[in-house]
Amino acid sequence: MKNVAIRQRPFWRYFVNLSILITVFLLVNLPAWAQFSISGTVNDADGGVLPGAAITVEGTYKGTFADAGGAFRLTNLKSGAVRLRASLLGYEPVLQTVELNQDAQITLTLTKTVVVVDEVVVSATRANQKSAIAYTDVSARELSKQNLGQDIPLLLNFTPSLVTTSDAGAGVGYTGFRIRGSDATRINVTVNGIPYNDAESQGTFWVNMPDIASSVSSIQIQRGVGTSTNGAGAFGASVNVQTNSFEKNPYGEADISGGSFNTLKTTVKAGSGLLNNHFVVDARLSRIISDGYIDRASSDLKSFYVSGGWYGKKSFVRLNVFSGTEKTYQAWDGVPENLLKTNRTYNAYTYDNEVDNYQQDHYQLISSHELSRNWRLNASLHYTQGRGYYEQFREGEDLADYGLPPVVIRDSTISQTDLIRRRWLDNDFYGAVFSLDYNSFGKLTANIGGGWNQYTGKHYGEIIWARFASTGNIRQRYYDNDATKTDFNLYGKAYYQFSPKFNAYVDLQVRTVGYSFLGFDNQLRNVQQDDNLTFFNPKAGITYALNDRSNLYASFGVGHREPNRNDYTQSTPASRPKAERLNDWEAGYKMQTQRLAFSANLYYMKYRNELILTGQINDVGAQNRVNVPNSYRAGIELEAGTLLAKQLRWNVNATFSENKVKSFTEFLDNYDTGEQQINRYTNTAIAFAPKTIVGSQLLYTPAKGLEIGLLSKYVGKQYLDNTANENRKLDAYFVNDIRFIYTLKPKGMNEIAFSLLLNNVLGELYESNGYTFSYISEGKTVTENFYYPQAGRNFLAGVRVRF
């Protein structure tokens, strides 16, 4: 394959040079930093204190939070005009300028918002400064900088410990990410607090929500077990998406962008603002098309979002209706290793309608009501309907596999045929989630919440054409498999401020799962089966403030995760795998000054009964995943943001980790003997878990309204399986993008923004995902690797007009 040493050298030179630059700059400028302080209290309009209010110094990384008595203190501030911003959920933010030539004492007064804000609904499941876990908040403004047609995984590419991939190679269509090496089936995703993961596979398919980023107000990524939330077990991370938030003023926006591979994105959206002091309506219509980097890996994605709400001083009700339709040409098989150097865009599928065609409709009724000054109730109902198929041309299929007898023509018997089949999924997902929030506006805040959700899925296959149809009819149904899954959880969280410097939290969750499905019994007959599981997931943590600039935290959490659909349907009750368990220890340090924000987070994630593929054939002939007793992920996550100069900022993060399976057994099919060969390993690397991940954004603003960014991502070597075999791996890669954004604010409109994104400007040849399988034939071990190459140099450009 490629020379890893050559591609690593530019990364280390870049990283080391910038590290030296920032260190020298900070040392040179440290004596010039100011020595004044601002202290005071944050009150409401009635004079009551507001603990937990955030106070930040505009244009810097400096900030703190009001303590249980509403008091705050900011030290080491430079002289001159200092602009403070104070904010708290449910209150209008306030800006106040303080002229500093000596220590100052002030009072900041916040008034309640005229109407309830949408953020209260997700506050129960989001982490905050008291949660003692690692998390990252991404705002709508940050998303919009990258939102030129690529899916959400690519828009989050520069957040810590995250690695993205795209089947089509250009970030449109089927995309995904891993966080700390955990794939999508182990990452809990919610939209407005409502579960989004597919209930059976537990995966997340962003392609079913095209351009949802254009309707998002914020995303929070929690790494590790995180806080208790609704839906799938968080076994590596949680991603909490909040859609449009309340907009008081009317607006209209049109976005158009396009670029390489005939990619084109068009979006129009509008909002009414607050009508008659109570009503709002928001709407969006989008279409994204792309040919993809891989041959024939095209995407045609359409979506809409409509939301109407009633808002009062204490309550609101909002109805969200959004839908996505995707038609993507399949690029699921990847590129064989032997073609990477000669035909990187190879696609084995050539049938002209080898497509995935699926529509998903979402309905969310979200409400919030203030019961008293201390208590708030949030409740949501939801319903999601998905329906669609993927179509395949199959050559030389056995008629018997489709329940059809052989075709007899005179003295010839035909037992195989070419055919076209469609595999359908028609599913419904509905339920309710709630939280009851308590805030004493003193030392205690607490939440009680949970949800009940049910999924029904109809799985069936049809033959729509066959060269030899036997006794089959058009749309001959050759399998039919219905499943029902019920998920219930109840959690309680409490945060207590023991002293101005010390707080602690406890978070307890009980989750039950009931699953009914068509599987095999011990006589290998297909019968309906059931499984019922109950999980207890406790979490606790502490935070200690060293001063107004820095704090320490530590936490421990437990997570559980049930097997997925294939684990159940391709096994018997005797061979069915066990649920997985995760014990997660986290500890960290955070520090903020005017010019520097820095954090370091240590984690140790110990797994029991983690499910992995070994190649072992079970009692129904399937190569299912099996439990391994002990495995772990351990590492350190570093984040820093610094003002190198007035016009130059650098945001960088790095993860260094060890990810090991303590004991692993590989099973290889031996075609010479008809048996399986067993290979045993100890302390091998977990597949798809790179030891090093680094993201960097160097941002320069040479003129008003103009931002130029150098965006860099380094991902270390990854193994394709758990054997740590150097012949089964993804090479390390280092990718650099350049982004230009120029924003105008002419009279009569909000803004006009022009964007240009030059991706992979150094033309790095790399693969972000793949798979492998090995077998023994003619006395030799044969390994076949398949990869998903990503695009070389390419570009996207766009213009956004907002009124």
C-alpha cells in the first residue's frame, strides 16, 4: 500500500512547529497580561441570586460561573474596557462594559425571557459545568461554516476523538463517525431528547435526515458513558441534537452551494418570528445531489422541516414535522486492496438501479411548563415512520434459497438463476419522553426523567425479476420477518454545591428492553422468540474549583448495551450472546485565561463481554459476534484554544490512547479440511481504534468579515480486525483543508456570506474505513482486504443570504 513514514512527517513538523510558536508567544506575552479583577453577584429582577449563571469576557476565553450565592470573581484581567456577558437558561443575556484601572465590584441583573426558550427541554439530558465528564458543545454558527452539502459527521470532524468516514468518499450519502473508536451502534443519538438510533441495529443513519444541520441550533457530544439520556445505551459517546430554537424576529434565508463531483445543495428556510406575542412558525426545504467520488456512488437527497409553536411566559408547545427521502447508489462493498493503486474509484456494482431508496418521517410534539419558580415539567410525544428498500442484481442464485423449486425443461434441470430482488424495511417508532426539573436557585438542582418507546419493524424480501422464475410470481416474497422492541428507562439526577469550590452529582438510571423477533430454536427451526433485559446504570462525579480560572473533576459511570438484531436472529437461545457492560472512569483539568483555554481529560473504559467478530461459526452456521471477557480503552484527550494575536486564533485537540482486547481467539475457515483453524492472541489492539487523533483549526481574520482557516486532521494507524496484523490495517493519514468565509452586512438584510472550502489540498491518498476476512486454501492463509477511499483534492463553494 502506501508509505506511512512519508505521510506522517508533515503532520509532526506542523504540530511541533505550531506548539513551539504558541509556547514562545505565551511566554513572551505572559508578563504583559493584566492584574485587575472583577467580582460581584448575578441577580434576577426581584433581587434574588442566580447561581450557575455564566459570566464570560467577550472576545477572550475567560469565564466563570456564579456560585450558590450568585457570587463570581474574575482575576488577571488587563486594564481598559472589559465587556462582560452574563447568561442563564430562561433569562435574557446581558452585556455590560467595565472600565478597568483598578479592581471592580459590580452587580449583573438578568430578566426572565418573555417566553420560555426551547433549550429547557434538552437541559435534563445535557452535560453542564457540574457534570464532571468530557463534552463538547457545537453551535449553529460553527456548523454553518462547514455546511456546504456534507453530512453532520463531516461537520463535526474537528471535535475531539472523532473519526469520520464516507462510503461515496465525498461526505454525501452514507456517512458515519467513530468516537474514541466506538462505532455508530455504540453512540447514543437523540434529537430534541427523543431517541434517533435504529432500535434493532442500534446504528445511526444520517442519510435519512438530509441537511438536518440547516435546522439545528446546537449539538452536544458527550464522550464516554456521559449522563443518563433516552434511547440506546451510550457505550462510547452520546450526541444530543437540538433543532431550531425560538427566534423572536422574522427571517428568511437562501443557501446554494456546489462543487466537485457535481455536488449541489439548495436550501431555503424562513421563520415568522413571534406572532401576536405567542406564535412562531419555522420552515425549511432542501435538496442535495452528488455523483460521489466512487464510481456511480450518487446521492439524491430531499428533505423538509416545518415547526409551529405556541409560547407563553411559563409554557410552550411546539410541533416539529420533518422528513427525508434518500436515493443512493450503493457503494457498500468497498475497493479491493489490489485495485487501490490503479482504480481507487472502483465500484463492483454495475446494475443501473442498484440503489438504496428510503423515506423517514418524524413527528415531535414537544412541551414545557413551569409549575413554580423551582419546578418545570417537560414532556414530548413522538412518532417516526420509515419505509423503503434496497435493490440488487444477483447472479447465479440458488432457486432453493428463495423457496422456489428447480425449473425442468425437457431433460434439463435449472437450479440457479439471475434475479433482481428488493429487501424492504417498513417500520414505526413511537413513544413519550419526559423530565421533571428542580432548581432551588441555591445549592441543589435535580431532574427526574425517562421515556417509553416502542418499535415495530417489518422485514421482507421480494423478487421483482428472474431469468428463470420457476413457480414464482412478480414481487415473489421470499422471506418475512417482523419484530417488536420496547425500551423503557427512568433516571434521576442531583447536583449539590457543598461549598463555593466543591460540588458533586449522582445520576441513577434503570433501563428495560423487551425484544420479540423471528429467530432459530435449538432444532434450527424459525420461531418467534423473546428476550427481556433490565439494566442499572449508576453514575457519580465531583468537581473542585481551584480558583476562578481552573478546576478539577472526576467521575465514574456504568453503561450497558443489549445485543443487536443480527446477534439475536442468527443464533439460538443457547448461543445468544450476553449484554455488554462498561465501567467508565474519567478525570480532568480545565483552565481558562483571557488568551488561553486548556483542558485535559483522562479516561479508562473497561468493557466486560464486549461483542466482536472472531470468525467463529455458531450453531446455526452464522459468523456472529461473540463476547470477549475483558477489553479496555484508555487515553488522554487534550484541548486548547489560544489567541495567538488579535487576528489569529488556534483551536487544537489531540487524543492519545491504548485500546486492547486482553484475550482474543480468531477462527479461520480451512477449505482444505472443511474445519476452522484457531489462532489465539493476547493484548491485541481493538479494531478501528487509532492510538492518535489530532484536529486543528488555525483561524486568521485579516480584515473585517473575512476569515481564513487552515483545518487539519491526523488519524493514526487502525487495524481492520482484532489481531493487530500489519497486513490488515488502515494506514495513518493527515488531511488539510483551507476555508475562506467572507461576510457582508448590507443595509436591508441580515448578512450575505460567501464560503469556499478546499478539501484535502495536499492530495492525500487515504482510506477511512474498510473490512477484512481471511481463510486457508491450498495450505496458505489468504487475507482479502477491502477499503473505502476518500476523495483527493476537491472543493465546495457557497453563498448564504439571510434577511
